[in-house]
Amino acid sequence: MPSPKARKNGSRSGSVSGICGNNVNGRFDFGAVSPRRSLDYSSRRRASSFSSASAFVIGTQSPDNAKRLNLSLLTIAFRFLLAIDLWLSKRLGVCTCEDSLLGSIRPLVKLVEMSGHGVPWLMSAVYGLVHSDSAAELETMLNLLMALVLDMALVGIVKAIVRRRPPSQSRFDMFMPMAVDRYSFPSGHATRAAMCARLVLTHLVSAAAPLHALVLAWAGLVGLSRVLLGQSNVTDVLFGLGLGYCHYSLVERLWLSPERLQDLLTTFLTTFLQDRVAGV
């Protein structure tokens, strides 16, 4: 009959053999693997192959996902900036009416706004064109008139395409409003102020620094007046100032000198007379 110590050793060796392997001649065989371990190994291999295939499929679709992610990020950023623009425009609209925070200076701000209106500038250009005393003044007034007409046409086209409404606090009490003035992007006053400021600094004002600063300050105040009166958003004015600055570069390319104007008039009259003669 085996002693209790022998039975204890036998049970211990049996448990070890069940875990680590088979007991052969008092030695353990670690090379033998239980069926459960082999099944687990094959399952892991199938899972790893499936994950590799899934990663390959996802990898083939990653460019489309990246494009969608970029578009969503751009949309979020655009809406965030738009919200900031609307909030800031509403905060700066302190002269929208007489009861506003700075409603007492509303008439003065309206006067600054009117200085950038298109009608006074057109009337001034026509008056200067008629009463010019020299060829240089005639050339400048003629190109100023052309620049104003191009500015109104360009701003009207952009407004008709974008169709952005003015701020909610806008009163729409502009001086001689036009049809496109129902929309606020870009600010026509800002484009006209920037374009006219460049033209005046280039052709009508001397190189004195105080005069340059005064003209630039006027252009900035015209744009600011639109925001203070609640007629335009901040981005409307900023884009308008940039557009007007670039618009003057186009005016410089199309600049009409007396010789060029004479050639254009001669060509136009010749073509017109030939058409009339051919029609007769």
C-alpha cells in the first residue's frame, strides 16, 4: 500500500504532466501539444489573416476617406469662421440706429459712408472731364470714369452670384440704393474706396506723407462705416478692400492715354461708317 507521501507525489506529477506534457520514464515530453492548444493556434492564424485582409481593404479605400475627412474639416473651419464673422459684425454694429450704443454719431458715420458712394464719384468724374484744363487732367478724369464703371459692373456681378444677405441689424437706408445693394458681399463702398485711393495716390496727390496717410485713412474709414452702420459684415469689407486694390491693377493695364483713345475712336468711327455705307 503506497504511503500518503507517494500518493501526494503522484498527484503532483499527474497535474504537471497534464499541463506541460506526457510523463515518459520519469521525464516530461514538452514537444507534445494538446489538441486544445493546436486549435487555439489555428484560430489565431485565421484571425490574423482576416485582420490582414481587412486592413488591405481599408487601405484601398483610404484616399476616398481622406478626401471626405478633409472636406469635412474644411466645412467645419468655414462655418467656424463664418460664425466669428457674424458675431463680430453684430458686436461692431454700434451705429445701426439712434438707440444703438453710438447712435449719437450716426449722422457723421453716414456722411463718411456717402463719401464712398458711387453716384457722387461718377458726378465728380463727369464734372472733371468736362471742365479739364489740360490733357493730363482729361486723361485722368476719363480713366477715373472708366474705373468707376468697371467697379460697379464687377461688384454687381459678384453680388448677384454670391447673394449674401446683409447683417440682421441692417436698416437698408442707403443713399440711392440699387438692385444689387440688397446683397452685402462684397462691399461696394470698400472696393470703390480702395480703388479710388490707389488712383488718387498715383495720379492726383503728391508724394507728401501726410496726404498719403489721409487718403489711406479715408479708405479705411469708409469700410469701417459700413460695419458700424450694420450694412456689411467684416468679411464683406475686407474682401471689398482687397478686390478694389486688385481692381486698380486692371485699370492700369487698360489705361487710356490720349493716343490710345484717339486710335480707339478712329477705329470705332471707321467701323461704324463702313457698316452704315454697307447697309445703304
